Amino acid sequence: QVQLVESGGGLVQPGGSLTLSCAASGSAFSIIGMGWYRQAPGKQRDLVARISRSGMPDYSDSVKGRFTISRDNAENTVYLQMNSLKPEDTAVYLCRISASRTTGVDVYWGRGTQVTVSS
């Protein structure tokens, strides 16, 4: 089994910054893709950003130029640097990874961390 622990959420004023992190732990796994999704109340879960094993990032149009995703393969950790935050960025942010194990490739989700952008 693989466990994901997210941290870094909180309350920030519009225009502020936050950095989220998600650390994966477990046994006998190799991470393939890593990413962040978000879900606001009453809305569907949407992709925010993802990054391939080789470090190639991909962003939703709503966060391009403001958010930066990165990963530390040695630490099995993915980060999301969020700048110029807007009230519409308010949501629960969830980490998602795909990992290969002896049983095949599986997808794992974190529990989420709340990000609130408000004055």
C-alpha cells in the first residue's frame, strides 16, 4: 500500500502565496506520475497540475503562469507553488500519484488540504 500525506494548506489573502507538498510512503513501489487536483464545494474535481516522471509539467489554463509543480524523486514528494492566489482558487487540494508495484499500476489519492483565499 502507498500512503500520501499532504501539507501546506491554509488561509491566505488574495495575491498571496502558498506551497503545498505531498509525500508518498510505503513499500515496493515506483512512482510514475504525480499531480494535484482541486475540488470546491458543489463542484467536480478538476486537474490543477501534473508532472511526469521525467519532470514534464502540465497545467490547467486557470493556473498557468501562477502555479508551479515540481517533484523530488529521491524523496517521493511533489510540490505545488501557488502565487497570485485568487478567491476562485479556494478549494480542497488533493494529491494524486500513479505508481507501479508488483501487482501492476495503481492510482493513489491523498485526503486533501484546504486552501482558502479570502480577505
